[in-house]
Amino acid sequence: MRDSDTDSKVRPFRAGNRYFCQNGKWWFSTREGEEGPFDSREQAERGMARFVGSVEVKIKAEAEKVQRQAVARERRPDPTIWHTHID
């Protein structure tokens, strides 16, 4: 917890214990929330792997989109030379 956090209810996200069992079903927690239920811890672990993979795919797609936009901006003609008259 940061020194600036004065609310005692604020708890930092802890990566060490992402899996938990509740009422006989398994779940895993992420910063985005909790995912489940799964019938076993092993299924929850596979679910976490799928979740992480999907996040990586989204991040990669966003990075590629940003790169395409940057390339498109670089390829645009310079508007300051459109009105230049060459004799």
C-alpha cells in the first residue's frame, strides 16, 4: 500500500494467490475481476492461460493498429507543398 493511501479498505492487487475455491468451484482473479467457476484448480489454471493469451492478442493487435496509423501518417503528402508552382 502506498503511503498516500489513507483508506484502510484499499488493498493492493496480489499476483501470488490468484486461484481460490468457493463452494466447491474454482476461480481465478485478475485486475479486471474474477473468472470462473471451474470444476478444478487445473481447469482454472487453463482458464487463466487462455485469459492471458487473449489479453496478449489484444495488446498485439492494438500495437499493430498504432503502428499502421503511424505509417499512414508518414506517407501522407506534405500539405505545405500542394500549392507550390513549378515552372
